Amino acid sequence: MVYTIVVHLYAKDSPTDIEKLKNKLVEASQVYSKDRETIGWHVMQDHQDPRAFTIVERYERESSQKYHLENPYWKTFDPYVMPLLEKPMDLRRFNELDTSITASKDHRHEASHPDPSVSHMYDGAT
């Protein structure tokens, strides 16, 4: 079962701090993506709020994160990043659901009717 960690970070209101955080996250992704049993280590920046960043870490299993924590780079990450943040990191842990299995008939939607709200969900999105 894939184990996923999602971390939200919010940079201080300084172009220098935002750029430093962005560069550190890109660097971290390049390092951590190579760790054993790491499926992916992705970093994102909000398209409207440049101070908001998200990290999505995907591991083969929960115990796989030990390789991440044993990476010598880990000791440099928090001390560099923490002073750049406006507020503490918001870290969440998940076990991904296996979507390759077929849902039981009791849980499948009997009738498939288009949801009119979905067709307009992205209207006006930027």
C-alpha cells in the first residue's frame, strides 16, 4: 500500500524568502526522489498565492520513510526552511486507497446521470 505524506508550507511575505524556499524545495525534490523505496517527491507552488507551497511524498510503504529520514540531507532541510516560514508546516499522512480493485456492487452508483454542476466546475478558472 502506498504511503503518502502531504506537507503545506507558507513562506514569509518576502520575495527573498519565497525564492529561497522555492529553490530549497526544488533541490530537496532532486535529492529525496532518489531515496530507496521513494515513488515520488513532488513540490508545488500555488498558482495564485506564491507564498503557498505543497510537498507530496509517496513511498512504497510507511516504513519506507526511514530511508528519507536517514538521508544526510534531512539534517540540513528543517534548519534552512523553518526560518523562511510564516507559520508551522502542516503535515498530513495518508494510506492511498487501492483504486485498481472493483468496488462492490452495493457501493457502486446504480444510475449514471450527468451532474450539471460538474460541467461548469471550471468556468472562469484561471
